Amino acid sequence: MALQEVVAGSGGSQALAKLAEALNRMGFKWDYVVSDPTSSSAYKTERYAFLWKTSKVKKIGEAWLENK
């Protein structure tokens, strides 16, 4: 599951952690990763996030945000 326009402050990452915890309580193990903030003005800065079931997907390498 991919999420766009996650709040760049700590609130966005905290909300994602809570979502993963809620999904984990439903019987499957979920993991997630959140990108660094985009390099935009303060009003447009955002993050991207991905959530996945660990039984179905394995993360390979580290996540990054393209600088262009």
C-alpha cells in the first residue's frame, strides 16, 4: 500500500505507526517505511510512505527519495 502526501512533521510518521499497529492487531504482521521530506517550500513539504504485509513482501535495500 502506498501513501502520498504524508505530513512531513512528526505527526505523519506517528499516524503511520498507529495505522501499522492497528493493522497488526487484525492478525497479519505489517511493516512500513517513510521517506525523508521532499525539498519543497514549507507549505508543500510532504513524505511518502509504504506499508506491506511481511508475509507477502520483503523490503530489499533502503528507501530513498529521488532528488530531482
